[in-house]
Amino acid sequence: MTSKQRAYLKSLASTLEPSFQIGKSSLTPEFTAAINEAFNTKELLKIAVLKNCLDDPKEIAQTAAERTRSQVVQVIGKKIVLYKPDKKNPKIILPKEKA
């Protein structure tokens, strides 16, 4: 993902409300499954990490991205943005890379 594409996704994510909240139980298999399920209808997800979660948000973002085969767009404070394009019918069209 280029920096231009990342910036575009960040601008789209800025208006999103968090779809999920991670609490003290952190990233459970059920939570990962729920994120994966959400990617069936959305391509861009915002996740809030609550104060009672002791894990580092950057580590949570990386682990969630690996488990769901998505990409980390950004981690700001306790907010995580993940992107996974729909293979059949992408709704978000990323800016093209310059050749």
C-alpha cells in the first residue's frame, strides 16, 4: 500500500465510528471471528481499544491484521483502522500507484 493510498483510507476512516471495542480480554478467537465477519460487509473498520486492555494497540493491530488477512491503515492512540478490500465487489477504490 502506498502512502497516498494510506492517506486516502485515513481520510475515509476519520468519519467512522468504531465498529468494535477491545476490552480486558484483548484479542480472543471469537473477537477475531467477529472482525472477519464484519469484513464481509465493510472494507474499512475502526476498532477502539478500551483503557482496561493492557495490551499495546500496535501489537493488537498487527495480530488482528495477520489473523484476518487485512492491512493496518493506522494506529492512533487507542484507535485502530484496518482495511481489507472486497475481492468480488470492492466499494473503496484506492488511488492508483504512479508507474
